[in-house]
Amino acid sequence: MSNILVSLVSDQTIPNIEFIKEMEETIDQFLFISTDSMEKAGNRQWILDTVDLNKEKVLTPIIVNAFSFEDIEKKLIKAINDDDNYIVNLTGGTKVMSLAVYEFFKTVNSEMFYLTGRGEKIKIHPGRKKVSSTLKSKISLSEYLTAYGFRVKNQSSPLRPKEATERLLSYFLHEFDREKDVPVLDTLRAHRSKTMKDIKENKNLISFITRTGFKPKNENSLNKYECRYLSGEWLEEYLYYFLIEHFDLAESSIGLGLHVSKSNTQNEFDVILIKNNKIYVFECKTSIYLDSEESQTFIGETIYKSDSLRNKLGLFAQTTVVTLSDLTNSKLDLHLSRADASRVKLIGRSAFANRVLLEKLKKI
């Protein structure tokens, strides 16, 4: 008699991976019930890539019509061996698939479970009492991304220590000189992909570097990473350090400057983390505006990206914009309404100035 874990493949792959990781040590073989559309999309393969199962333990999948009770029952009768024991994860597939699978496996040696999405599994069968228990396994950020078909191409590490980001935050909050510093930031952004040489000739830049306490690696130049850092990526690093410190995050649960790809689509995340098996994406902007006249913002672009991510990263992916701009400006009312309608959160200057960033983040 073999212990066989049965998974129903659907758009949401995380419940499959959670259950496989939870039960893997007690399982002899793995059986997937899938559909033509899921096979074409690659969802079952994403699950296999994530959990890295021994190929010899993975049985030939059962491909069913997702909306035909009769087809599902017919194919299960043909494939299932009455001598084996089945551990079934009902969290997946269509409603018809779940119902058909439940009805069929009641007739053979089986235990059936449902995952709540809150770190718990409920034993549905056998017995009338529905017993719930906490999942012991945790999913890393890398596993979550792989589960949705993403490939991590590159990930940044902090360029400077936490104290350097705190100094820059203080400068931008209390000492920033718009007339002098905005042209400097424009120059730095123009050098995001190349080294900036002979910086001593740029008096405003030298003044900016001196006032912020930044020390370049080379005295008379800034490499492209330093230009990116000074022009705004320091805020990403500040938030990265802040989240790790206050939310007890392991390094495997959070990413900084993460570049990922899926099919032919490229995505870059300033800061991204997984907590309680839910994904949180943070867009960090020292200024939310696209132009010096403050007539255009990044919010529309962020909303579009957020909607796309919900389709690619699961229904519960949350996007938050973190900015040093003042969100009480009446010119932003329409933009903020659009963000709220699209479930995009915004954290502005007041959260930093009033030292309530932690409280704001806890509400997300």
C-alpha cells in the first residue's frame, strides 16, 4: 500500500505547495489532477519546480474536464487503485472538480483536507468532526515567486548600512533645499547606468554629498550604483532595513531590488516580502511626481502594475507606495481616489515626519 498525495491544479498554486511541503515526508507518490488549460499555462510545472520532487515519485497526471462531473468521475475510476491510501488536498481546481473529487475519494481509503489560506489545514474526511491544525511549513519568497512561474534574475544587496539611510531620511525631511537639490537629483538620475566623473567640478553636487554625509568610494567620481542610491534607492534600503527590524523577517522572506521574469515580461520590485504566505510589494519614491510642476504622478503607472501583479502573483498581492511627498496636497485627491479604488495603499511624508511609519505598515 502506497501513500499518495492528490493535488487539484488551479490558478492559485500556493495551497498545493503548502500541503506538499507539509506532508512530503509521509508520502510515497504524488498525483495531480489538472486540466488542459492549466497544463498549457504551466501551473503544474510551476508547482513541481517549486517543491523539487523526485520525478520517480510523480505519477502521470489525470487531465479532466474542469466542468464535467461525469468526466472527472470516469477518469478517477480508471486511474485510482483501491489498495492504496490517498491524502487529498481539496483546495484547488474548479468547484465541480472539488465536489467530484470529494465524492469519489469518500469511497476509497482516503483522508481529505482543505487549506484555509490563514496557515491552517482542516481535515474534512473521514469523520463528522472537522479538525483544524496549524501548518508547520513556511514558504520562502523565492518559492512563492516560482510557484507563479517567475524566475529571479537578479537581487540587490544594501549598498550602505542602515545608519546611512537614516541620515539621508533626516536630510530629505528637514534639510532638503528644493532649488539646489532638485537639479542635483536630476543629474544623478541621468547617470543611473554610468559613472559620473570629475564630480568636484559640480559644486552643488559636492555640497549635496557633504550635507548628506555620503562618502563616495572614489573621491572624485560616483559609480552608477552610488548615483542610483543618492537619487532615491536609499529609500528602498531604508524600508528594507525597517521591515526586517520591526517585522522579524528572515532574509528568505524579503527581497530588495528584485528583478524577475515570466514568459517575456520583466518586473522589478523595489521591496517585496512574503508574510503569512501573502505577498507585499512596495514601490519607493522620494517624490511621487513625474515632473517639476507636480502635475503628473507615478500613481497611474503603479495602479496598472498592481492590477497586473494580482493576476500574476495571486489574488492577495498587496501593493503599497511609500513616498516622501505630502499626500495632503489637494492636487492629489483624484490620484488618491484612483489608488484607493484599485486597493493600492499609499504612505506619505507625514508617516516619517510624525514617526508613525510602523503603525501605517501594521495596518496593511
